[in-house]
Amino acid sequence: MADEVADYRQEVIRQYRDEVKKYSQDIRMGDASTHNYDMLFNAYWHLYEFSIKDDVKPDFDKETVDKVCNQLLAKIKKDITDGKADGFTYCYLADIYTYRENKEKALECFDKAVSIDESFNWHRGEYKNYVLNDREGALEDYNKALAVAKDQDTIDLINDSIKSIDLIRKTDEILAETDKTLRNMKIKSLLIFGALILYILFKIYVIFFTN
């Protein structure tokens, strides 16, 4: 199981490295869309996070991630100023706020995206589910997105997200039960240890004070 997880992580890392190459090249070749900048930023960001968690030398330093982040922010600001902003624009902005650890501002961006197009309830639901750990809020948003979804691929993806909540809940329950079991084991061990101490004290009393 551990090997499978490690293999999966390496595959994800490989995909992010491929995305860095792809979107860097697309931008250099003239396709400097805000979407491409967001994809490039996310690839840099998550690659850097993987290296920190794995305690290995990163492909690049944090200053490089910040630079790409600022390039994306400049694109977003221009889109808003030029009146070209749509729901995706505010999802991209939410990525930046998430990177900068401002969850409140990120959620406001998703709210703005939803106000433009209700289909972005799905994106907000994903944020609530995986970043805020708000399962009820996520489920509510998923159902709202499902109500306005039109193509089957999107419907399938939203249904997968809904199923993920049940899986996460079951995992949380297992972890909670495991934690409870461990606590009970500790309490039981303490009680046994306490009983043993009392027994030893009783034996000492019998040997030295009753003869």
C-alpha cells in the first residue's frame, strides 16, 4: 500500500512537471491566456508544496512561485479592468488567495464567481470540501451545481464529488473511532497500571505491617 501511494505521488509530480513545460511553452509561443497562467501557477505551486512535504530539494525556490503568482495576478487585474472578467477569473483569483493562506478572501472570490454563473457552485463546493473541510456546505453547493448542469460529463464529475463526501466522512469516522480506541487503550493501561501499584502497596502492607 505504501509503495502504491509513493508511486501515485511520483506520477502526480511528473504530471505537474509536464504542465510546467507545456504551459511555459504555450505562453512563450503567444498563448498568454489567463487560463494558461493559472495552470502554470498551480503547477509551480503544487510542485513546490510536494518538495516541502517530502523534504527534498525543490525544482525551484519560493521566489519563482511568487513571481508566477504575481504574473497571474496582473493578468486577472487586467481582465477585470477591461471588463473581461467571468466566473473563471474569480476562481483564478481564489487560487492566489489560497496560496497566500487567505481562505476568507478565497471564499469571497468563489461567491463572486457563483453570482456570475451558478454552475460555479461546483468549484465553491470543491473548495469547501477539500480546503475548508465543510462537508455540509460542499454538499449543498454540489446539489446546486447539479441542478443547473447541462452536459453529461459535468454531471458525472459533480456526482463523483458528491460520492467523495461519503468516502471522506467514512474515513473521518474510522479515524475518529481509531482515536477513540487508542484513548480507551491508554485509559485501560492506566487503570491496569494503577491496579498493579495498589496491589504492590497492599502486599507491602501485608508483609511489613501485619506480621
